[in-house]
Amino acid sequence: MWLRLIAFLMSFIVSGSIHAQDTIPSMAEAGLPVFLPAGLSNERSRQIWESTRREQVLAAFETYVYGKAPEGGYTLGFDRIESSSRQPKLNAERRRMVVNIQTERGMASIKVTLFLPLEHSGSVPVFLGMHLFDSSRELPVIGQPWAHPTDSTSTLSLEDPSVVLRMILNRGYGFATIDANDVDPDEHDGFKNGVHALFHDETQRHAPDDWGTLAAWAWGLSRALDALEREEDVDASKVAVIGHSRMGKAALWAGALDSRFAMVISNDSGCGGAAISRRQTGETVAHINRVFPHWFCGHFHAFGDREQALSVDQHMLIALAAPRPVYVASAEEDAWADPRGEFLSAFYASEVYRYYGLSGLHPDERPLMNQSIGDRVGYHIRSGRHDITAFDWKCYLDFADRHFLGKQP
Ligand code: GTR
């Protein structure tokens, strides 16, 4: 009897409420840092958010979570490795550019691979992501073939890894990707390689607020955007930064820092991404810093099991995208990423969108399995595991159609 009661109470604590769908506590009730005091008008809140509060939140993430990237001290050069090669299988053309970053300590190069629909009139909106494998591969695998949980009639092939890329291109969008290894290999090397080495002498210890690997990847995504802006076929005012899992953490941070990204998309980004750290559900701050000590800045390591001492939490990272459209996605079986914590971040971040007179997630909106919800803040939870699938991409394309092209579903 007692064990059953304890198990029930534990599920209550983890889920955040009994029948979690119906009652969501306010940020203050949930012990989360608030954006602004209650009782201000939306217009007044927007003024304060834009004049001071947003900068405070951003600075706190820079100092205590991701670390500060250098503001300057480098020059950029741009080259083209491959002008345009037709990819008949994709009905697309592929271009390869390279961004050369030069500092007094040396140079690093980031390759940008861009796929554009063969038939396009004028410039096209582009999704920009990153991957963790050799970018010399013919086609980056940017999503698993269709795994729509309920639509068994989908005709998309389950074998062909390019099926997702073709889906994106056939809907009139471009896709660009960089190789994370060009920016910073995903290993704890003491910041001796990648772009960190351009700015830090390896004998210098990293200061506790120096940029970690996720901040370097975010910086690399902005350098890739510098390259995309030089392509007249790319509508640089409509570039969505997107990432799955660890790349989703980097995409959220890139979108927070660089307002040139017109849309920000996090796919199953979890701890240090969209999931609220204070919930300590699934992967925790202590665990992620133990296993991936290079991802965040040194200060962040001190907040393991002390998340409540942080002046920010991840709902505020989502809100840094406002008023630009932002999308957070979860997977039902991805307990490690804390789907409920990812949803709550999107839910709470919607308050800042209301400052702008925009609807993010409506206060009465709740997650619906395998359905996209929300307006300027999008959210879905897909049945299945930690992954990025054609179903996820379909939701993002619909979201981009709505917010980039003004198309209603
Ligand atoms: C896991 C990590 C997660 C997530 C994931 C991924 O090992 O704990 O935070 O980043 O890797 O990137 O696939």
C-alpha cells in the first residue's frame, strides 16, 4: 500500500502535476526564474524586455551556461569548392562553399554544403543545420525516413536516406549543413583544436566563462550564415537554424545570439537545450557536465545538483528567440531529454511572445501525440525514440510554410 502511494507521488513529482495535462503551475509556483514581475502591460513588458531584461538573460547564459565567444579578432574569407553540381536523384543542385577564419594565431576553414531545389524562382528559404560526420559524404543523412506513427499510407521510402532531403527540396526549401568537426571536434581536448585554438593559446587555461563546444558550434553556424548571405539564390532573411539533440542545443544558442536566424528549431535537444534544468528529470546538469565536460563553460559545472542557484533556466533560452518563430519538438520514448520539460519550456517562453502581441503556445494548449500545436511557438511530441524523422521534418516544413511563406495548412 505504502509503496504504491510513494510510486504515485513520485510520478506526480516527475510529471509536475496529477493529470499533468490540465494544470501547469506558473513559473513562480514552479520555482522557475520569471521573465518580468507580474502585472505589467504587454507593451510595458516588451519595452523592458527589449531595453534591459533580454540582455540580462542572454548575459547570464553566456557567463554561466555556454560561455562567451570572441566578439572579434578575426577576418573572414569565402571560397567556393563546388559551384554547382546537379543531383538528379534529389532534383537539386549542390554547392560547396568554405568560410576561412583567420586570426593572428592561424586559420580554420568551415565547409558549407548547400542543396537548392533545381527549379526555383528567386531566392529560397533555407534550413541550416550541422552534422557530426565526414561532410565529404555525397548526401548528409539529416533525418530518418518517414516514421509517421499513424500515417501508414505514407509513400516515402523507408530505406533511402535522401528521402528527407528530397522532401525538403520538393517543398521549395534549401538545406545547408556544416560538419561540426570543422568547427570543434566533439571531444574534451582542452580546447586545443577547432576554432577555440584560433583565439586561445593552448597553455592558457580556459576562463570559467570561456566558450565551450556548444558555443563554438553556435558560432560556426553564424559563420555558415555569413556564407549563405553571399548566395543570391538564398533568401538570407528566411534562414531557419535547426539541430537534433546536441546539435539542437547549439541551434538554440545560435538562434539566441544571432537574430539573423529568422527561425529556430530544436529537435529532442534535452538537457542544456530545451528541457528545464530545475526539473532534474532524465539527463541532469551534473550528469551532462560529467560525461561531456567540454560542452558548456566552466561555471556551468558548479550548478550540478544546484540548478535552483542559476538565475536562468531553459524556458528563457527559448524566449530569447522572440519574436521570431521557434519550434521545440520531443519524442515520447526520449525520457533522457525530458519531453515534459521541453514542452514546459516552450509553454513558459510563450509569455514573452505575448509581450509582442503574438500567440506562442496558448495557455490552454497541451501536447497532443503526433500533432503539431502552437502558433509563433510550435511544439510536437512524436511517438517513438530519440531521433529526427521525416515526421519531424514535415512539422518543420509546415511551420516554415506558415511563418516564412504565409501559407496556412
Ligand atoms: C546524449 C546526450 C544528450 C544528447 C544526445 C545526442 O549522449 O546525453 O544530451 O546530446 O547524446 O546528442 O544524441
